[in-house]
Amino acid sequence: MDGQEEAAKVAILEKAMKGRQPTDLKLRCTILDAHGNVKTISGQFKKSDLCTEHRLNPRDLRKIDSRIPNLVPTILVRKEAILVNILHIRALVKADTVVLFDTYGSADSRLHSVFLYHLEHNLRIKTSGQPYEFRALESILLSVLSALEAEMVFIRNLIGGLLAELEDDIDRDRFKRMLHYSRRLAGFQNRAKLVQESLEEVLEQDEDLAGMYLTDKKCGTPRPLNDHEDVEMLLESFAKQVEEIVNEAENIQNNVQSTQEIVELILDSNRNALLALDLKVSILTMGLGVGTLAAGLFGMNLKSHIEENEYAFGIMSLLSVAMAGMFAWRGLVTLARIRKMGLSTSNASKKKTSSHLWLPLPLRRRPPPGLS
């Protein structure tokens, strides 16, 4: 066992060390030019060459390297580029170039294909009045929003169908599915919140918003810190839409929790009914035991001189049945009184509290006259 743990630690350490070698590792990239045309598809580039060409620090590429675990979405603004790492998109946006990392061959290849088609189309349209980097950023955020909406619809249909099934019947398999769907919804809700926080973090930084005008920087006319209305409106629009998705996920989560609480109440009620049935059976068994006590006493081979009476059998039989019925009835009445005791006690306390509501607050807790 110790040997297996040691081997696992060594493997994890080797994997972590491989991710910290920025010089000889390569990244697979797809590059689009200023006209929206694909220059390179799945090209292999060294990290050092990318850092030199785009004037980046090696730590910046760690944010978009898929081999290094990084679950927090980020939008980093640098001197000549914008680094975006959100969900399935890892991209570097410049004033005339877009570099997409790990575009093909990943688990989200279909999403990447749709995103690449939309990105090419959006970059070729120059009549919108937006600079190149904003059109690329809009395509990226639109792809992220579409992925969130698609997953939201899928989860909503799954959970909605399961909740409808639970209204008809409650069984163990449906409970297991609810647990699985709840975990999936919680994970989706966490990812959506992280995307929302990443957008809000950029919106709070005037320096980053002004630094996103890469075309103006390239032309030698950088924007002042308070002049960033266009990119602010763009990011705010997507932030509001992501917020709507987060709110919808929270509503679904509340519905799931409410359903779980109702189901637990139903199960508790059924459990209480079974316990009450068990107590009733025990009380009836006790009554029969009391009745059979007399039969046991007179069944012994001892003379009591009662056996000579011709009415003794009938009298003792009736007496045994009466004793059994009396004990059983008394036990059932006691059980019914105990079951109603909690409700009656709570109602009495509420009436007692409401009877003093008309009094001023300092007088509500004062004892009646003569009882001090």
C-alpha cells in the first residue's frame, strides 16, 4: 500500500514538473489574420517563440495551456494582446490577429468548429464599425454564452422531467438520479458564476477596459482611462445575460431543494405511520398476553376447586377477553393522546402568545396581579 502511494506521488510530481517547463513545450494553435482568413491550422509553436512574438510573459501562457489545470475563467489585458480563457475557449486576441489554442482534437471539437466558423464570419464583416479585437471578443463571448445556454436547457429538461416523475412515484432510482443531477447542476452553477465574476472583474478595472483598445494602441493613440464606453457596453451586455443564466440555475436549484424537502416530509410521514402501526400491533399483542395470563394460570395442574363449577369456563373466558380488550383499548387511547400532544401543545402556546399581543411590549412578560 505504501509503495502504491509513493508511486502515485511520484507520477503527480512528474506531471506537475512537466507543466512547468515553458521553453521546450509546444502549443497547438490556429491563427487567423486581419481579414478573418485562417493562416495556420493546428500548428505547433514553442512557448518561447510565442512569448517573443507576442511580447508575453511565460506565466501568461500558463493560463491558456490545457495541460495545466486551470478552472477559473480569466480575461487578461496585456500591452499588445488580450488573453481569454473561458470554458472551452483559449485565445489570444491582437489588433490584427487571433490565435486559438487547442482548437482541434479536444473534447469540445464541435463547439470549436462552430465557434471558428462564426469567428471567421464576424472578422470579415467590417461594416459594423467595431475594431478587429472587439469583433473577435464578441465572437468569443457569444460562443461561451451559447455553450452555457445549451447546457442550461439540457439540465433544465433533465431535472424538470425527474421532478415530474417524483410527483407520481417516489423510488430509490429516482433519488439516485436526483443526487446525480443536483451535483451536475451545482457544477454548472459554479462555472456560470465564475464566468460572471471574470466579466465583472474586468468591468471594475478602468485601466483594463481602456487597454482593450488594441487598434488605437497600434495607431499610436491610446485611449484615456475614462474613455471605454464601447467595450464596457459589450462586456456588460454579456455579463447581464450570464447573470440571467445564473439566476435560472439558482431557481432550479431551489426547486430541487424544495422537492427534496417535500419528499423527506412524505417519507417521514410514512415512517411515522409504520411506527404507529408497529406500536398498535405491540399494544394488541400485550392485550392478548394479559388475556392468556388467566388461561395460563388455570392451565396448570393444580387444584383450585373452581373447575368443579359448571359456569367457570364461560366466566373465565369472558373475563380473559374483557381484560385483553381493556388493556388493548387503554394502550390505543394512550397512543392517540401522545400523538396529538405535540400539536395541541403548540396550538396552546400560540394562543397564549397571541392573547398578550394587545399589551405593550414591557407588560407582556409581567405576571398577573397577585402572583408576584
